[in-house]
Amino acid sequence: MTPPAKVAHQFVTANGIRFHVVHAGTVGPAVMLLHGFPQHAHAWRHVMAQLASDHRVYAVDLRGAGTSDAPRRGYDTATRVADVLALLDELQLPTVHLAGHQWGGWLAFHVALKAPARITSLTAINTPHPWVPLSRMLPQMWRAWYTALLEYPVLGSYVLQHWPGLTRWLLRRGRPQLPPSELAIYVEPTREPARARAGQQLHWRFVCQDIPARILGRWRGAALSMPTLVLCSTHDFALSKRCAVPAPQQVPDMQVLLLHGGHWLPEEAPSTVATTIRNSTGSHQSHDEPTRYD
């Protein structure tokens, strides 16, 4: 394993709330990393260690996660996109290579759709892109059964606060040897009342807004021109490899790669994830290449 990178922690106020940002590296292209749920910036530590020698890498605790502010509102995708763009302004990053895992991957697509000139390349990990055909997505919706315990008002925040076993179970899926100390880094923040409500609202806004928009084809006519890489896994409990398909009409420069692993690729296969990000930035070094999905 690559030794930990020397990182700096800072708090940045953007879009009206305070964000915790972790920064590593002083030279090279700028890379911003967006985490999924129930994680925060810590999930990117190994990837940051791989990239910091020749990149300026930023990992942020998104709204409601980690030690960033957790207001009562603002967990819809549009507001979270505005958060990321405001952070880029405050960090004086006119353009970045953007990478996101799970919820962060979905967010990364929408940041790129909103402000394509600011995103040099896009890497989405363990998440479907907005153009996966419904015929492939809908039969796989059963995989997200556990979100029914998280998304409903009152119930979702109660579960996150008082049933931490569910959060531990999610984080352990596909990697049962995860030590309790590592689990606690993610589980304990989600038990705080404000952050539990944030987790519930994140899921609820997706159910109320993004899912209907997806079914109605809101993004059917949208397109991205930047190089885009989608990383999927052979044993992802939440996303079937049947959804690992390109979108040639909407994103002509998209590659879809299938990796051996589970749902938590930035921690399970950080060298491979870092390699794909490095290749997308043009900073090529000698690393093993991931398996291509055909």
C-alpha cells in the first residue's frame, strides 16, 4: 500500500455553508473527489496517496457529511451541484478533473452537465450514468431495497441514529474484514441528529426528484463532450454490471470499464482507481490497467 499522503485540512465557506476540504499535492492537474453515502472525504485517502506526487487533489466532505455543515435543507441534486461549483470558486480552481463514487458519481455527472467548461474529464465509480436505458435499470431496482429504510422522513433519520448496524452492514458488504475502527469513522457521524437527517434527506430528494426526472427522460437530450470514464464492479451489490453500458449519443467520449471488486472501489482498489484518474488527466505513469468491459 502506498504510504499516506501529506494532507492539509481546511474549512471553506461556499454556497452559504462551511465545508471540510482535504488537500494533498502541490503540482500538476487539479482533481476533485466526491464521496458517496455513508462515507466522507476519508474514503479517498488511498487514492489521494497515489495521486499526490503529480496532482493537486481535493477531497471534500459534502453537505451533511463528515465535519461539513449539515443544514436542514439543500440535499437535492441542484443544490449539491451549486455547492461543488461554489467550492471550485472559493478554492480558485477554474477547471478540474472530477471523480465521484456512488452518490458522488451521480453528482459529478450533474456538475459536468451544469458547467461543462469547468470539468476537464469525468470519472464516475460504482454509479449509473443518467442515460442507462430504463430496460436495464428497472429490473435491478430490487438491489436498492435497503434504501426504503433510509429515505422516508422521520424513519430514515431514526434508523441512521439508532440502528447503526444497518450502516455497518452496508459498509461491510463485499469486504467483511473491515475493522471496527474503520467502520466507526463513517458510522459515528451518521448517528448525529443533524447528519442522520441529512442522510435521510439525500435519499428522499433523489426519490422525489431524480427518479421521476430519470423516468420522464429529462436528461435524454443532454450531452457531455469531455472524456468520461465509468468504473463498474463485478460484485457490486448495488449496481448490476448489466448497467455498465456506454451512452454514445450523449457522451461520445465515454469508456466503461468493469473491474474485479465490490461496491467500495476507492478503498478496495485504490491503485486501479488512481490509475484511471491519472490516465484521464494525461499524467501517465506505469500502473496496471483495469479490465475493459465489452
